[in-house]
Amino acid sequence: MASLNSSRLIKNKQRNILIITSLAVFTLIVISELLKGNMTNNEIGKLLLARQYVDPGWIPEDFYINQPQKYQIIFQSIFGKLSMATGFLATSIIGRMTYYLLFALGVTLLSAEIGLNFYSLLLATILFLNKQGMIAGEWIIGELGPKGFSYAFISIALWLVIKKYYIPMAIILGLATSFHVLVGGYATISIALFLVLQILSRQIECPSLRKIGAIFIVYIVFGCFSIIPIFQHFTSSSVDSIDSRFTASYIYVFLRNPHHLYPLAWSIKMWLWLVFYISLATLICFLIHKNKFPFNSSDLSSQQKSACSQLSRFALVMLIPFVLGLVIFPIDRDGKFLQYYPFRFGDAMLPMITCLLFCRALECSFPHIRVRKIFLSFCAVIVAMTYVHGGFIFIGQAFALQGFPWNHPDGIRSNGKAMFAWIKDNTPKNSVIISPPAKFNEFTWLSERATIAKFKHVPSDDATIQVWYERLNDLSGNPNKWEKVGFAVREQLNDGYANLTTRQVESLMLKYKAKYFMTASDHQLDLPIAYQDQEYIIYSSD
């Protein structure tokens, strides 16, 4: 009886430590990221798509938000309904906090397996939050979107892999795939390859065929929300290109997203970060495998050393798609392979795992208790300073929310309140309003009216990518070619829009059945003025 009570006390203590540590990591993430850029960048597009998905009559004429993204149905269903019930700001905060908490739990579970101290874990979290991606612009913690949930589930799935809980692992990986098919898919492939290598090297026993079949079925069941739409996408007939010069994949990879997908667009500084992380991860893997200092420390139990070894090997295995992308990109002239983001998963997961293992290596580097206490005290000071500094910033951000959404420091939010009020009060709900192609990404959200296209909000399937490209060219006066690519082309598109003539604007209104044309107040046209202030002017077709 005494031993049973003792065992129960130990389990309760371990559970309490896990809860406290998870909440500490969660709090650190919250003060760093929760109120940073709510309803900006990608978050606008994702939440507008979600809202439109559950409420098709909201803005039925808008081009972007009415493009189906069936492979994100779980995210859209949950957060579309939440945005209708609570508004976009509350949805942003609630959604972010949810996946932050899941990620904090996953990281805490992993840290417990490798024996990482409380303060060392928080230091690793700080290091990771300051540099989440190596080179391809990927991130895990930040805005609300499907991939945040997917990465959070994957952090938990990695712990389940180490613990050899394969059925729960399949459930979590299925959920990760249902939230974001590419992130979850690459994670599943990487974990499958890792487990095969573990079996071949006799690190683990091969499960029975019956269990393998059960794992596969469970994964398919929980991942079906994305797997089925993706299967339908690949088996559907291809769509002819609207613009014969470029395929949809070429437009997506080389014109819109080279910063994510095209290695030649990456700067030297970014390549140095890649080399640094891969070198550090490889060194850590070598030291663990060869049982070298600091991983030969007596402070590491055999279970912790095994967990470190598995994490380090997985970190290298998951780089296979990344390396494959580097090998293929010189011959992938159309972006047929690159469009599937081969660099995404490794770009964010390698820094996360490396930060955890690096901080564990630092702990093991101080075998003497007195020296280790000095190191942990140093970590505690850094953590405390981060909490205090981040806390002051967080409080300032919270106060700034009183002016949401008009508290944005620049752009249309800071001085467009009167214009949007006029649009809502004086234009029919089904109106189409032409607006600049690479400015004012918030236009559809704040006006609740349809617009033609935005450079920021690119659709996902071939047919609509072609239409999106054509619309951007129409809005910028049909330039012969884009002089630059990626975000650098936005200036050319906006300049073209600002120089449209009266005849060109009338043609746009006719083609897109738009009654209104919104532009800067100094853009003079021979058209009736419906609204004007110091910054903006809205022309009417009649």
C-alpha cells in the first residue's frame, strides 16, 4: 500500500511539473506573439476564407474569399463560426492561444524526455522564437492559421514517437494533416522514414502487419479531411493556361513566392543561417551517436540519451524533402515540384529541435554542480528579463487594442475609417469596388465589399491562379512583363494602378461589373466622384 501511494505521489508531482512548465512556456509565447499583428498578413486571408466558408452570403461577389479551399475544412469550419460569433479580433486571440498551448505542451513533453531543465527549456524557447525559420521564410508560432495547429500537433506526435505510442501518434498526425496537408504530410513522411530506419538499424522492433495496418487506417481516418480533397485535386482534369507564357505553377513559384520556394532568391545571410543550423544539428547528432562530450555526461540517463539520439536523427531525416528540393530546383523550370513547398517543414522544425538539443548540450557541459547552478542562474536571469521586457510590450499592445482595427501604424487602417464607414452606409452589399492590386490587404474585411484581386491573397488551384494573375495585370495597366518578382513587384503593380486612365478604368468597371473605383485622392479621372477626403477618392460609374 505504501509503495502504491508513493508511486501515485510521484505521478502527481510529475503531472504538476508538466502543467507548470507547459504554462510557463505558453506564457512566454503569449507575451511574445499573441497581440503582434492581429488581422494582418496571412491571418486576414485565412480568417476571411473561414468566415465566407460558413457564411457564403457574407461577401458573395469577392474573388479570393469565394475560392474553395476544401483541404482546410476543419480550420475553416471552426474559426469561421467563431468569427461570426465573436468577431475577428477575439477569434485571432482565441485561436492563437489554443495552438500556442498545444505547442507548449508538445515542447514540454519533448524536453522532459531529453531531461531538459525548466530554465534551459525557457531559454531554448526564447532562442527559437527569435529565429524560427532558417532560410525559406517558414514559421511555427505567430499568426492564426492552419499550419500553426499542424505544427503544434506534430510537436506532440514526436513525443509519441519517442514513447512508441503509435496509434495515438497516428491520430495526432492525422489531425496535423487535416489542418494543413503539406505540413502534416511532410511530417508523416519524415516520421515514417525515421521509423523505417530505426527498424533497419534495430533500434526498435518492427510492429506486426496488423498493427501497421491499424496505424495506417487510423491516420487515414483522422487525416481524411485533407487527404480526400487532395486526392480529388490530383485526379481531376488539368486546366488550360489562360496566359500562354506561364503555367500556374510558374506564376506561383517564381513570380509570387520565390522567397519561400526558389533557392536563388535567398540572400547570402539566409544561406549562412541554413549552414549554421545544419552544421550545428549534424555536430549534435555526431556527438550523441559517438557518445562524445557533452552527451557522455553521467547526468544523462540512458532513456534521456536515447530520446536525444532519436530527436537528432529525426532532425536529419526530415531534411530529405529539403535536400531533394535543392537537387531538383535547377531542372524544375516550371515549378511543378517546388510548388509543394519541399523546404517548408525542415526550415522551421530543424531550428526548434536544434534549440532544444543545444540547450541540453549546454547543461551537460557543466558537470560540476556549482558551475551548473551558475549556468542555470544565468538562464533564469535571461528568462526573467525576457518576461519583464515582453510583459511591458504586451501591456502596451493590449492597450493599443482599444483602437482596433484602426490602430495600425500605417496604411489604410490609420486614415481610412471615414471612407469605410461611407462604403458600408452608401453602397449596396453586393457591390464590387476596384482597389489597388498590392495595397490595402484589409480592404475586403474593413469594407465588407468585394474587390477584384490582391497580390497578397493568392488562390491555391491552377485555374484561379491564372485568373488571379490576369486580374493583377488588368489592375496595373497590363504591363508587358513583371520587372521584378515576389514582393518587389508590388511597387510596379501599384504604380500601374495609380496611372490608369479614365478609359482603362471604365474598361475595368465594365469587365468586372464594378460600380466603384477606389484610389488615392491625387489620381484624377474624368468620372463622377462618389466620395472624397484628403487621402482617398472613390469614383462611380454613373
